[in-house]
Amino acid sequence: EAGVAQSPRYKIIEKRQSVAFWCNPISGHATLYWYQQILGQGPKLLIQFQNNGVVDDSQLPKDRFSAERLKGVDSTLKIQPAKLEDSAVYLCASSSLRGGLWEQYFGPGTRLTVT
Amino acid sequence: GENVEQHPSTLSVQEGDSAVIKCTYSDSASNYFPWYKQELGKRPQLIIDIRSNVGEKKDQRIAVTLNKTAKHFSLHITETQPEDSAVYFCAASRRGGADGLTFGKGTHLIIQP
């Protein structure tokens, strides 16, 4: 089966500009996650969707970050305006229940550099 | 919320020796503990996981142990090979992994030839 797809793979913007990332989960995966991975750290959960509803967005900086999953499949994550500290890799993951167990699979990520 | 501590941050072992990475978690409701391997510039890859209803799980050269009472779990890699060199992350989650993961800060494993 195809994996989680993300685009773009790389993005360089200036601070105060806006940027959007796109994710297409593994087919049939109802749950989708966005993580932020700052260099040298573990991924940090930003938001979790179940179909097109938000399950957890407690760590999403809502003054500048937004995310949507309108049709319960693809998702977009937006930052507006960007700050220098937003430089990170943004990872999308999706999960499914298999044999009674959940497993999360990650996409390749979008590396964002804010200058 | 959950907090996951991971040690050591860097681990260097001779090829063929064993490597052990340890993690502790704070939320007693966490019941799913995966380990991910991340090579430079690549996505995290799930290598093994354990649920709270078992104490140990093994897959070839990789094993994970869980002590629910002490709230710690460990990754054991035996007969290490050069391709094992990477950053390893432990994580914890509620609801059997359906919830988002809380990750440790990672261990950079270096296999010396």
C-alpha cells in the first residue's frame, strides 16, 4: 500500500509570511496527526483528526497555526504569520486499527526554514 | 499531560555488542509504547511496540521490556550492526495508540566498526 504523502518537501520563507503544508494519509486511515519536529528533538503533536473532526489540538498555537481536514481524507496545516522558531520538520502521520491494535505511520515530512 | 524522559542522549557501542535505551513516562493512563528509528533526513519508522498488558516483546535482534509499576520501558538491540546507527525515539500514548504520541528527546546510537 502507498504510504503517507506530504508536500512540499522543503519550504523557505521569511518571517511574517504565511505557508501551507499538505498531507494525504494512507488510504482508509481515519485518524490523521500533525507533528512538529524541531532539530534535535522528538516530534511534538500539534493536532489530531478523527475523520474530519478534531480530537486534540491542545498543543496547536492557535494564534498562528490552523489545520483542516474538510472531507476526512487530505489535510492542510497553515502557519500565518511565521516566526523564526517555527523552523522545523512538519510530519504528518495516519493510523489504523489492525488486528485490534493501532499503529501510526509517518510521512516524509516538510522541512520549513523561516529566515 | 504526559512527559517522556529518554536516556542516554548518545550511545556508542562496538559492532556486535548490545545497546540498551531507557525511557520513563509520567501518565499512568498510557498503555501503548512504540519505538521509532529515524535516519538522518528521513521519516520515523516504527520498529517495535508494546502494550501495557505484556511485559516483554521480541522481534529478532530487537526487544522491548515494560515495567508498569515503575513506569519505565527499555529497548534492547543485540548483535548490533552498522545499519543500526540512527536516532531512536521512545513514545507513549493512551487508548492503545489511538491518541497522539508523546515522544522522548531521542538517543543517537552510534555503532563503532
